[in-house]
Amino acid sequence: MQRREFIKSSTAAVTTTAVSYNKILGANDRVRIGLIGCGGRGTQVANLMRKVPNVEYNALCDVFLPNAEGAKRWAGNDARTFQDFRKVLDLKDVDAVHLAPPDHWHAIPSVMACAAGKDVYVEKPLAYTIKEGRAIVEAARKYNRVVQTGMQHRSAPHYREVQDIIQSGKIGEVRFVRVWNYSNLTPYGIGKTPDEPVPDGLDWDLYCGPAPKVPYNRLRHLRNYRWFRAFAGGTITDFGTHRFDTVHQVMGKDAPKTITATGGRFSNQDMGEMPDVMQVTYEYPGFVMSYEALNINGMGMGVRSAGLNYYGARGSVDRPNGEAYHGTNGTILCDRIGYEVFPEPAPVRRRDGTQDMNNPIEGFRTEAKRVQGRDTTDLHCANFIECIRSRKAPIAEPEIGHRSTTIAHLGNIAFKTGKRLVWDGKKEDFVNQPEASKLLSRKARKPWDLI
């Protein structure tokens, strides 16, 4: 499809659906959703979305048609199946789309869905590049659509408690935040396999879409796509984005001033292209954040308390994912399903006015606390449906998702350039660093060069 025809078809979709959808749905009105990307994550979230009263999935789309057909097991035989997402956007009886394709396919369907009068739930990371993310924000505003990004930490009550504790000053001044995602992919990694013919039912050209057209390889498809630069950004965009969003929520800042990164793909000698060791330092106004992505060891922070569950833990002492907020009065360690406050010993002053570091502990500067939470993707889904009906802004509107996803992209850009980058958050550009500025977007393959 030529660019002119592509835009023409998008405009037609707007005229057929946007006008009729401007009404506010009542609490009892059925919300009809089209799922674009029927893999594991899409299906998992869809089944949570369907638990909200009066919600149904009436269209299922995947470039790998067997995925879409298989989704009928839970959506019902009346749900229609497609390979091309544009056909879902043309349906008048679809109110919203749920986007769960690979990362490089988040932005274009999101923008087109907004133009077609559909509300959007889009998985993280919001977009493949920083400029694509900004395009989604602008489309949501232009067409007055409800767009929820898959940052489900925003719906977690225990993270709001962490926010209150830190912003109230209970753990003192927080000047250092550590964020980590650990896993052990050794010795197998994602493996190696030769290119092969495209399997039946897969539109490989459409799968590649705006990315360069490469030969079909099963490792570039489905769950392993995150390790290939053409389709995603590795651990930092996959898991780091969630945690950056939490740091922004908790600390009240959403743009760093400088970024440096180091690492490499050292131990996993497979087909993956992203680093298996990565460390990024972000200087924010008033604090420093250190991010660690490690795929050769699963220990992580390794601080565990008896009786609590920890997100992603596999061993007896590991803590593979989380954030640590180091304050002058105490430290908060938290993850998706809980948090703990570890107090600092009470200060003792020597006669000369200096801090005595060797005195016996006689008290603490704040109170210890342990809270067990849970994954709240179901609450996140419910918030999306509620906002479709009320037309209120969702809890993770696209500006929030964009700001958090940007942090992951900045880390990858710093890693790729090997430079200390200076970031202007208002302009969303680097300061006098044209090599890095070129990586804010990418030249998409025609006819998908639209953003």
C-alpha cells in the first residue's frame, strides 16, 4: 500500500467510527474490544480485561493467524479473526483496541486507532523509539481518545504507599535509587537456529513491518523477539520501563539530566543482540538512579524477609527485580508485589560535633515496615474500562508511559554511542550531541514510514 493510500484509508476509518463513538458509555453498556497481538501477554491481559462486567473481545488479530484462531477458545467462536490490524480498525462495532504485538508494532496501530475513533490499551514499552512515543501522546490528545499504557504498577496500592512514605520525608532525603532486573539465561541463552521457510499462516512481511525485512527465523518471532534490535530493546525496555515508571511516580521527577551506560553481551553466545550485562547511571535533579540489567545471574539485591513473597524469585535468597530507595533515615526495597522499610540506626553525635559510626545501636531513625501486595494488572484493566465509559484520563495515560519508556531508550542510546549524554527533557533532545539525536527515531521501511 502506497503512503497516500495508507493515509486515505486511515481517514476513512475516522469518518466511519469517530462520530458515532463520541457518546459517553453508561456503566451497563458493553465495551467491545479488538485484540491485536494474540500471544501470551495479549491473551493473559485480555482474560483479565474480560472479567470486568460487560466487556467482550469480538475481533482477534495476529500476523500469525493460528494465534488469532487459537484465541477463539476463550473469546468465543463469534469473534472474527484477522491478520492485518487495519481491518480491525475499520470495524464499526469495535470500541477499543488492545495492542500486544512486538515493540516495533506499538506506535503505528496506536496512532491509527486513535484516528479511527478507537480507545487504546497498549502494552509497554509504549513505543520503539522516543519520537514514536511522542506521536502516540499527540494522537491521543488530537483525537480525544482514552489511551492506557501497560504500566500496571500505577494501579498498585502498595506503590502509592511507597510514594507517600518517601514524599512525606519519613525515610529522610533520598539521593540514590537503585533499580535492577536480574535473570540467568546461561548456559543456553535463546539458542541458535538457522533461517528457514516462513511457516503457514504467518505474514512475515507484515510482522517485520517498519523494521528491516530479514529472513524468517523462529527466534526472531514470538517470545524471543526482544533480543533483536530491529524489533525491541532488550531487558531495559522490557522490564526496566516498569521500574522507571515507578521511580517517576515515587520520586516526582520524570526526566534525567545526564545518562551514561556500559556493558556488553559477554556470556550468552547465542543469536541475541542485546547486552547480557548493562549498567546505566541517570542523573536526575536531586538524585542519582543506577539501573542494572543482568542476564547471567539471578541473585539481584538478595535481601529477603521470612514470610514474604518476591516477584520473579526462583531460589531461596534471590531478589531478582526491584527498586531500592536509599534515604538518610532508612531504605525502602520494593517490587511488584510488596515493599519493606529498613530503618537506619539512630544518629549519635560526638563531642566534636561529628557523627559517631562506632557506637552501639540504641534506636532507629524510622519504623520498620513490611507490606505484601500483589500484581494489579486486573485493576489496571478495570481502570481502562472505567475511563472508556467516563471519558476520564486513565491512571497511566500516554504521557506517563512515554516519559517512562523514554528512560529505557536513553539507556540504550547511551550504550550504543558510548558517550555521556546530556538530555533536555522539555525539548526531548540531546544537547549538542547530533550522533545521539539521530537515534531518537529510525527510518522505517516503506510503506510504514509514517511517524
